[in-house]
Amino acid sequence: MKRLFLVEPVVAIYAFAYFMASPLLQQFVYRRLWEELTNSSYPGSENSSDCTPNKSNVTSGQEVVQKAASIFFLYTDLFSLIPSLVVTLILVARSDRRGRKMTILLPLIGATLSSLAYFFVSFFTLNLYLLLVASFVSSLFGGFGTLLGGCFSYVADLCDNAKQKNIRMALVDMVIGLLSGIASLSTGYFLREMGFNWPFLTTAVLHCLNIIYVIFFLEETVKTPAISHLQGRDPSPLKQLFFGVYLLFAASSAKRNTIFIILLLAFSFYNFANIGGLSIFILYELNTPLCWNEILIGYGSALSTLIFLTSFAGVSLLSFCLDDIYIVLIGLLSVMSGMLMTAFAKTTLLMFLVRLPLLFAVMPAPVLRSMMSKIVLDSEQGALFACIAFLENLSSTVSFAVFNSIYAATVSSFSGFSFILAAGLSLIPLGLMGVMFFLRPQVTQETQGLVTEDGLDEGNE
């Protein structure tokens, strides 16, 4: 059977299933907590964004549910944090020698288990806190960060030059955004027509189809142990566990390590601010004065798809006329302006319009990944993306925890404070990219040196 070098279908199916389940889970938990804490049915509406005809009777109860829901999601994130971080670091780093497919396959198995847990808790009305157990168990197989680390390593194996890496990695991000938008748009209709049970089961089936594709159709890109310079070394057991990541720094010059750390920090702070702000969009939209129903939430999430499409178009076009640093700066300014506008969005129209300043908010992610990928050897791509996935996972989970906690504490006084915080935190990667602006000659030198070194290695083989 002829196998394929296409990892994008894996990302597409996973993104569709993941982003269909994620807003469903948030709304499922929100409604269950509403029923448990207020002893009343959830006040849904067909077409309006009005919470209830008699708002004065539910304001205090709504604040209690908002706080309880944000704390629940905080616990969910914390339960999965440590296992997923360790698994991500080990799996993605080992993929340089053991292959990329296992790094992609295991998170799919974990996602299948979590989707089945959502289905059983919903179908049999089981205790809501069983979802915390499911979150912990699925994290033992890795998570979204692990899968992305494996997929981006896979893409890096197939790219021949810098611009191709920019565009191909931006394409993966666009696929994620496009399918997440389609999934979010369909979620509201799924929920209204079939409730929570069957959409949760559908996500499990999609993950199973993905597993079949990876096992039987996806070709492996790593055929033999790629790190030939490991020979002659006898690392300690702890170093063996994280050997690829250890060598990424130990076998490198101080100059490259400095550049690499600056880029990693810029990526982490960008991800923290962007993901943290976006993570509370649904809670913000469910709260007064917006009080969106499931259809409006679906439309809003689908409109966010434009962010990924325009970011991909921006990376594709700007890569031919601007340095990577300028592309990242434009993306960071997009995040800052969008978050500030969201903080003061109090009408449905304005909440839809906040997606406009966010149109280039995703550009920093693929470009920063590509910048880091350009300064490491081909045999170090797995170790590189293990570090990126580790920090992406860590920053995302911590941002969920921090922003949900801050939102719970400020929802009564000023619910938009978290978005102002996200905009302020974006100044940190902005400053780090300012430092990179002055290090451009060193970056160019490191990139050219690695091209020569890779060429010599291929000649020796």
C-alpha cells in the first residue's frame, strides 16, 4: 500500500473534533453547574442574546455560576498539566530517533478516551467531576501540544528552505483555524438539534478515523537514527530520558543558545497572552450584557476562522517582502488592539467586530516556530519542537488557569479586565523582538552556518 507524506489531514480532523468538543464541554459544564447551583433549568433563548426576561432575578446566580465554571476549568487544566508536559517533552524529543508517527498517534488515543468520557458523563448524567479524572488520564498520552510538536517536526522534515517552512507551518495553523471555525459553527446547531450526547460521540469517532489514517496511510519521515554525533557518549539515565533536548543546548554555541532562548521566551509570552485572552471569550459572551446563546457562540467562533485565514495569507505574502521579525511585530500589534477592543465590547455587533483587529493575531506562532527551526540542524528538529511544544503546553495551561482565576475574581466589577491584561502582556514579546532586531546579523550567520553543516553531513553520508 502506497503511503502518504501528508500530515495536514491529521491536523484537520483533530482540529475539527477538538474544537467541536471544547465549546460543547464549556457549555455543558456551564449548564450543569447552573442547574446544580441555582436549582433551576438553564434559561435558553432561540434567537436573542438576552439572558432572561427578568434579569434582576438571576444576576446574582449568574455571577455564582460564572465563578464556579471558571474555577472548574482551572482544575481541569491543572489536573492535566504535569503529565502532558512530561509526555510531550519525552515523545517529541525521541521522535528524532524513533520516528514522528508515535508522537502523533498517542495524543489521538488520549483524545478518543476523553471524548468517550464526555459522552458517558453526559449520557448517563454522571458526576461532573469525573471529567477531571478523564482529563488526567488523557494527558498521560500527551495532548494537543504533543500532537502539534510531532506534526510540526514532520513538516520540518519535508521542507527544503526557510520560506517554505514559513508557509508550510502557517498552512498547518490555517488548517487548525479553518476547521476549528467550521466545527464551532456547527456546534450550536448540533447542540440545539441533538443535545450534548451525540456530538461528543461524533468527536470520538473522528479521533478513531484519525488513528486509522496515521497507522495505515501516513508515511514515516525518520527512517534511521538521525543524530550520528551521539556516538561515543554515555549519558546518565536522566540525560537519556531528555537526551535530545539536552544536546540541543549542550552541543550548541552560546550565541545560538542566546538567540534560541529569546525566541522561546517571545513565543511563550505571546502564546500566554493570546491563548489566555481567547480562552475566556465564551464565558465573556455567556455573561451579561451579551448573554449569547449557542447559535451566536457558534457564529462568533466561526468568524474567528477569518483570523487564521488572513494570518496565513499575511505570512504567505509578507514572507516575500519583509523579514520574519517584522511579521511577528505586526501580529503582536494585532493581538494587542484586538484584546483592548474586546475589553469594552458590550453589544453583539461590537463583539463580532473585535475579530477585525485580530485578523493577523496568529502570524507570530508559525513565524517564530520557523525562525527557531532555521537555526537548528535537521537532526535536532524533534528536540526543538519538543521544547516548543513543552512551553506551548505549559504557557497555554498556565494562561487558562491564570486568566480563569482573574476572570472569576473580576467578573463582578469589570469583566473586561482580563483582556486588558492580555494586551499588556503582549508588550513582553514585543520587547523581545526588539532585541532580536539588533541580533539579526548573528541570526543570519547561524542560519548560514547550519546550511553548510547540513550539507557536509549529507556529503559524508
